[in-house]
Amino acid sequence: MTAQKWRPRLATIVIAILIMVMALPLVGLFFFRLYENQLIRQTEAELIAQGAALAAIYAQEVRDAGIATEKLGAPVPADSDNPDSPYRPIEPRLDLASDTVLPTRPAPTAATIDPAFAAIGARLSGILAETQKTTLAGFRLLDPRGVVIAGREEVGLSLGAVAEVRAALAGRYASALRLRISDEPPPSLYSVSRGTKVRVFVAMPVAVDSKVAGVVYLSRTPNNIVKHLYGERGKVVLAAIAMLGGTLLIALVFLRTVSRPIYALIERTKRIAAGDREAIRPLDHHGTREMAALSDAFLDMAEKLHARSDSIQTFATHVSHELKSPLTAIQGAAELLRDSGSAMDEAERRRFSDNIVTDAGRLNLLVRRLLDLARAENLAPSGESASIGTALALLPTEDRLAVRVEAGGDIGLRMSAENAAIVLANLIDNSARHGATLVSITTASADGKATILVSDDGAGISPSNRGRVFEPFFTTRRDSGGTGMGLGIVLALLKAHDGTIRLVDSDSGTRFEIILPAA
């Protein structure tokens, strides 16, 4: 037994999609680092801008004070990329993902301060204080030896041991991420963020006459989205509730519009397969237009299959009945011939032999007509076209009656000449068997359809038989060799070519109306 391939249930897929939808905001928390890194870069850029402005002021103060070049620090390295350019742009370079977060800044050490630089620091302290009120950044001005000349309580102490300060004293810009010291306990949401625990430090050298005249040392804690979310935690909870409610609403809509109709159709299919004809009815809830179309198409197919099954059963009953009568007659005559032996005279023997030949011929005719009917019902249109005149030209001359085309003999029909000839031959033969001497054919075309009227002057069809003329095996001329299958073959051929045929009223004789697509 072949193992059945595993396939997920629709409900499983829906639940998985809903879980993914609910998890997306949670997964988004892990992408906060990208945003935090951008905030750190932004903070570094702001400190660079502030430091550049303060460095320019500091450098001017050094020049105005007339401090000797010997008191300045290391020479400032030339820009290797653009040595002749007057511009020295500094781009933010910190990266929260790759840079190591250093420990908290080392404590300053005792040092002596140069009076000239102390005076400059005193003059610039007010500017630093006012700037800090707006930017919230921490400022330290250092002399060429790394001693703080402005910066609150650390004035007179040395920060020369700090890594970024050492780089700036050597004439190079430096920045660093260091652990942040906070006097307040961090909110619980901070545990998902690194950006809340760091502080950005920037050390910018002050150049005078291509030498380091000092360092502007700045620091600031970057803005953090987690802190903002924590402050708006009420709205975050409401958003989570809305998200959960939206997800449940999506699940309800999907269940009602997709899942529920599918399972209902599956259950209906099982009932129909079990033979419950009451199940062939529209679903109570279709959900979507596509599901309604699928359900209608399925139920229409089920109705046609049941109708086809009924037709086959009825057809099989008629066939067995039609075959049974001549077979019984043949068997009876053969048994009489066998059992009577020499006691039967020649006239009786010939009569029974003739009966066997006649019934065998009828069986042969029935089989051939059944084959013709089967071919007609399974015929695929060839796409050829023909006219009534072309089809009649394929028929042998009819000795029993005359055939006359009244009008439209050259109108094209979407049917091959051979198939059109079969249709006309059966109708003409039917008229001849009912005593007609003339068959008239009139064709007209309008709106892409051809209407063909086939009339005769025969005895006509009685009102009681008008509703049965297209039934298989129905005939009133069985004694003259009629099989009752001629009109059934005509009907099957016309259906295969998207055509119709019906019996219409006539003052005398019989009249059939055929409608076919015009060529």
C-alpha cells in the first residue's frame, strides 16, 4: 500500500499564519538594535558638531592669549587622503553591533594646571554651562597634557589616562561607547536593549598652528526607543489588545468565509457519494464568490452525473428489452427446428428460418444504431462548416419521397457536411416511414444562429406521442423495422455541435425546428 503523502490541514495553515501575524511585532523588538545603532550614530554626529564649534572657540582663545608654541602638545597628523584640503570632515564611526562597550570612564588623577589654560577654561565655563542646558551633553575642556580646565568638579584633574583622550592628545579624533552609570533603576523593558546601558564619548583635538592645543571631551546618553515605549506603556498595551483582537477577527472571517464552506462542501460530497440525492442542494453559507462558484459547479456536476446515471440505467433497460424480444424469437424458432426434426414440412421450416433471419437482421440493425448513437454522443466538433445543399448532395436519391429546399440552402452551418447529412437522412427516413411524399427544408440566419425548419406532408404525430418522440427506442413503426433511435441520434449530433431540435406545431404533417451556430 502506497504511503499517503502528508499535507497540512487548512486549519493548521491558518493558525500558523495567525501566529506569525501576532509574532511579527514581538520579532520587531529584536530589530530595535538597528534603530538604536542609528540613534548612537546620530548622537555621535551631534557631539562632533558641538565639539567642532567649541574647538574653534577654544583655538581662538589660545591664539588671543598668546600662548607659546612650546606649551602646545603633539603635532596634528596631516590628512593622508586630502593633505591640501582645508576641510577635515569627521564622520560618525561608532557601531553598537561591532564596537566593544568599554567599562565606565576611569577616574581622573591629580595634576597641576597651567595658569594660562586655567584662565581660558574660566572664560569658557559659562559657554559650556549654557550649551549643556540645551544639548544635555557633558563637556570637558582639556589642556595639551589632558588636565581638565573647564568641566565642573573635575577642573584641575587629569584625564590623560582615558583611551579616547590619549588619541585626541596625539592629534586624532576618537570616540567610544562606555557603560552608563545611572542613579535611577532601569525599567523592565530595558533588558531587551543595549543602547540604554551605554554613553557616547567623543574626544576632539583642538589644533593651533598644526599642534594640539587641547581637547574638547564630550559625552551624552543616546535617545532610546525602549524608554519611549516604556513611557507609553499604556498605549502599547492598547495596541497589543487591538492586535490580538484584529488577529481573532481575521481568524473568524477566514473561518466563516473559507474554512467553514470548504468543510461543508467536503461533507456534502461524502453524502452525495453515498447516494444521498437530498444533498444536491446549495450550501447554507458560501462565504466568498469563488466558493459559491465552486459549490455551484460541483453541485451542477453532481446533478448531471446523477441524471447521466439515470439515463444510462433507463437506456440499459430499453436496450435489454429491445434485444430480448428478437433473441427470444430466434431461440424459440431454433428450438422448434431442432426438436421437430423431419416431422416439420418444408413450408413451416422455411417460415421459422425466415423468422430467425428477420430477427437476426433486427438485432444487427439495433447494434449498428447503438454504435451510431454512441459515436454521436461522444463526437467532438471538427470545426468544419457546411450548408444544407452540401449535406443533401451526399445523400442518395430518395425514391419514396421528394426533398425540396425552399430557402437558405447556401447558409453555412457549424457542422461538417457528413454529420449534417446524417441528421437530414434520419429526419427524411422518419418522414418516409410515416407516409410523407414531400420534405421541405427552409433555412434562415440571424445573430450568429441558423434556424432550419424541416417539414413533411405525412400523417404527423399524435398529441399523445409528441412528448416522447426523442425518447430512445420509442417508435410506432416497430413492425416495419423502426428502431426508435433515429431522432435520438439526431439529438445527440446536434448537442455535440451546440445545437438544438424541437417538434413545432404544423397545420399538416410534421415539422422540426433545428437551431445551429451559423458559420
